[in-house]
Amino acid sequence: MTAAQNPALAERLDSLRSWDADWSGLRVVVTGIGVSGFAAADTLIELGAHVVVVDSATSDTARAQADTLKIVGAVDVLLGPDAVEHLPLVNGEPAELVVTSPGWRPDQALLAEAARRHVAVWGDIELAWRVSVREGRKTPEWVAITGTNGKTTTVGMTESILQAAGLKAIAVGNVGTPVLDALRDPVEYDVFAVELSSFQLHWSESLSPLASVCLNVAEDHVDWHGSYESYLADKAKIYRNTKVAAIYNAEQWETEAMVEEADVVEGCRAIAFTTGSPGLSMVGVVEDLLVDRAFIEERRNSAQELASLADLGPVAPRHMVANALAAAALARAAGVAPEAVRKGLQDYLPGSHRIQAVAKQDGILWINDSKATNPHAADAALSSFKNVIWIAGGLAKGVQYDELVLAHRDRLKAVVLIGAESRELREALARQSPDTPVLDTLDQAAADDGDSAMRRAVTMARGQAASGDTVLLAPASASMDQFVSYAHRGQAFIDAVRDVVLGQAGETEE
């Protein structure tokens, strides 16, 4: 009997709002045995729930994870394609709850069956929020970050600023460390900087962060959500129940509309960030300074200096400035002093594969932005340079490229296509920039050989480039057609540049 059919079960699920609630004997199916799924299953077992884990994988890693979960008390772990076709029983009885890993689509067979049977489905983030209160331990505040692009940079900057203020803070969620693992860490954290994907937000309902931000939105993951409107609706859930500050991008009306429509806690303020001069209740830029007109008493007629553009490093593209302002606003909402904002931004080390200078040889700059997995991210990268030989292509994920090509055709000296299927990008280039030379690595290679394709792409790009040009890897597409991940794709570019351009397998030239 499901929660919808059983008022007692519905009441019990609603009561599960802390680590110390009565989780014992609850029949739970966990979908996915990756990082987040393993953490969810492990946590539920520790709480006393009866857990069955399912995953279509049959790899050695999956089997090792399954063995570990069985040792710690899982009722069963079912692997293989057949394991995810139907909702399994738990100890011979129907499941009372499904906890799903974020990448699982709502129309996946098992989850669709759970919906038909009115079995509650939570994500790992929903579970983490519900167990974040624990007797005898400090309850960390959450500052929540989403957006089509810039999430990982912003969550890293936020973590660095919070730590510079002397707070015990950690970046968690979609950034890599599951929130559930951080909650079970012996360290009692003051604040979690939580990166949330649209998938994680889709499966979340009861989060109530201290502060929240949607950095930006652009067409992405339409194949998963079914429509752009559904994608926006899930992104907008970041603001629900926010307590202190709902932070939005003043340069993108969609994020402002999300805040206007959000059901927040009484007293929560709407705070904007802008890369221009800030108005009242905003953070922004005046000359070369990042300033605050939101979190100071005298905000009507003055601004507080937070940092300078130079604090962001030798190159500060507009999108990086926007990310820094969002991070600063989140930290200020948590009570961080201006001095800690500056120090945190100075201490922050950007991650790999995001506007990463790989080499400069013969006046040609080689930039790795493999993390630009959609047109919005590629737009930010292309906007940062002139005279570009653009290496792009891959899985389109249902997005369109015409606006991107049209916006940047005047800076494109040539385009080198990678990816097993880059038809959409090729056709957009033909429509919007027909005079731009387009070279295709697939003319000479098997579609699935990513490393060889990248080496050819770098060779082709070198043949098109001259002093003063930038060769930019910003694929505007997902990587999984030819590479394991965007990191694999970026590393393939780095290796090819070192070998083909620099003639070495070691250090790069800056």
C-alpha cells in the first residue's frame, strides 16, 4: 500500500525530518550505485531502513560497491539491465519509498512505475536535507547554487570565502562530495555550499536554504526534462523556502521572475548581482571594484568595497566576475565580512577545463574550456577572445546553435568539428556563418576514437592559426559520444597541444 493509499504511511514519511526520526524498518529502493546512490543507501542502512539497491551496471566497480553494501546490511543489490525495469519488493513487500540518483529520468521504467503506484520518490539531496538535523551535532546552514553554467566555479568561490571568514565550510552536492557524506563527516560544519543540478532540484521538495542563487539559465538538458519550460521550473525550485536572501542575475529576466514567483520564508530579501553598476539591494562593479549595495546599512547612498577585478587573477572574463559577485552575495547573506570576501577570492584556485590557458606558442594562445558543454557556456568563452579558431562539437542534448554562431561569427576565423555527431552545429554554421572555414575530424577517423580525433583537431587548428589568434576548445556539447567525460576531453586537448604544438610531453608554456 502506497503513501497515497495509506494515511499512516504518508504521515510517517512526512515525519522523517531529522536523523533521529524513526527510519527503522522503512522499505526503501535506492536507484543507482554510483557516488550519490551509494551514499544514500549507506546512510539509510545506518538509519535502520530496509534497503534494496538497483543499477543497470555490471562493471567490476558496481559489483564491488554491491558487495560493500551487502556487508553493511543492504537487503539486496540487483545489478544489470533487467534490475531497473520494475520496482522490486523489499523483504517480500512493496517499497514504501524510492530514493533516486539525480541522473535517473522521471520516465525511466522503474521510476515511472513508482509514479503510477504513487510511491514517494526523493532525490539524494531531499534525503540529505531531511537528515541534516541530528541531536548532539551542529546543524549546518545551506547556501544553494544552481544555474546552467558557472555552478562549480561559484560553489568553489563561495567555499573559499566562507573558509576565509573562519567558518567550517565545504563545497558539496553536484560538485563531487555528496551532502550525505559531509553530514556523516566527524567535522561539524557551519555551512554547506551546495551545488545543485536541475536533476537534483527536480527530486527535491523540502529544502530551506539560508541563501540561494540561480546564476543563469539557457536551453540545456531538454532531453531529460522534456521541455525548456520544465527545465526552468526545476531550476526555480532553488528559491523555494529560502530564509535570508534569494539572489538573482539582474542581467537575465528569467532568474528575476523566478524570485518574484518564489514562495520564500517571510523576511527573505531579493538581492541582485550585476556586472554593471549596482542599484539598491544589489552587488556589482564600479570601475575595477566589486561592491556591495545590499548588505550594508547605508546602502541607499553608498557602497562597500568587497574586492577588485585583480583579485580574480590576471584574466577576469565577464562570466567569472558574475560568478564572484554571486559567491560574494551568498557569503554576505551568511554574515561574512567584506575582508573575507577579498581574501576568499584571492585564495580561490580555478578548476581545470574552464578557460584554462594551456600554451602560448608563436603568438597563438591555446585555451581549454572543455567544461563548456552547452551553447550558453560556449558563448561566455567565445566572448572572452577575438580571432578564434574554435574546436567544437559533440552530443547536442536537444539544443540549438544558431544564436551562438550568429553572435560570434565575426570572431570565428575557422571551426574544427569534433564529436561523433555534430550535424546540428555543422548546419547552424552553414546557415549563420557560411564563409567560415569548417574542418571535420570525422573525415579521417572512426567516430568513437576521441583521443585521435582531438589530436587531428589540434593539428588542423594549428594549420589555421597565426600570431594573435586564439585556439579555443569550447565544444558547446556534451562529451560522451567520444570521451568518458568533459575532463577526459579536456585532457586529450592538453595532451595534443603539448605533443603537436609544443613538441613535448611535459610542461606547457604560458
